[in-house]
Amino acid sequence: MNKVFPPIKTLTPPQAAPGSIIAISRSSEIIFALVTTQKSNEERVSIVLLNARRPNYPSVIFVDNWRLTEPCLCYSSGVEFEINTDLIDPRGNDWWETPGVIVSIADQFYIRAGRFDHSFILPPLINIQTGDLFSGQPQGNLWTFGGWTLWVKDKDHKRAINLCDFKVAT
């Protein structure tokens, strides 16, 4: 059997497993999204857009109950968030509330996602590996990373595709 790289399959966003990365076609562009565990029914799932390009909105946005169910591509393995360790806010004082940053809490990593409603509610933190929304109150210093790149790599790390990246405005 022939192999395909990158390892992808076509499905609808609600069919994708939590923590999966999907590619959505919107207005002649590809938007990558992280699927969360928050699912209202079999037709809607909440996602985090990772490279949105909407005026007056951050590039990383939490979309509660994504309604569009047309087929998307789902990366089935080899997806990695590469954290830029040169852009660190060790206490979380400067960037902790900034959509797009990755926050380390215990042994887990969460992405801060903005909201479409511009509310004053603190934007949610979503686990980049499991898709779980953080519901606790973080304690102490919050190591915050201001840059990352999303890659899909083969198992031998001989081939890689840069899907999207983020860098905090400094």
C-alpha cells in the first residue's frame, strides 16, 4: 500500500477527535484549528482558530459551537507545536492574557484564545494536546511563551511542513 504524507483524512469538524488539528477552507484560504472537547451535539464542536485573518480580531480565536459542517482535512499524526523558547515571559506578567500565547501550567501546555464577542471575560485557555478547556485557577508564576510554530512531521523527522505560526507583538 502506498503511503501519503502528510497523514490526512477528510471528515467534518465534529467527527475530529479532541486535540486534533484540522484544516478548514474559508473564502479561498486555509484556516487551521484545534478541536476542543467542548461539543454541544453531533453537529457542533468548539474549535480554536490558529491563523484567523479577520480585521480587528486576534489571529487565535475560540469559536464556541462551530456550526459549519462541510468536510475538512484532519491531520492524523505527526503534528507538533514547536515552542519558541527565545520569547518567554517567565512570570506571565506581560503576555498571559494575550491571545495566541502558550502558557505552561504544571505539565500541560495551554493556548490562550481570543473571543469574537470582545467581552471583558478572560479569554479561555485550551490544552494544545487534549483540547480540554482549563477550568481552574492557575497558581504562581505562569511561564508564558510568545511564539510557536505548528508543524506536521513524518515519524523519522526527515520531512516537515510548516502549517502556521504565531509571534506575540513586542
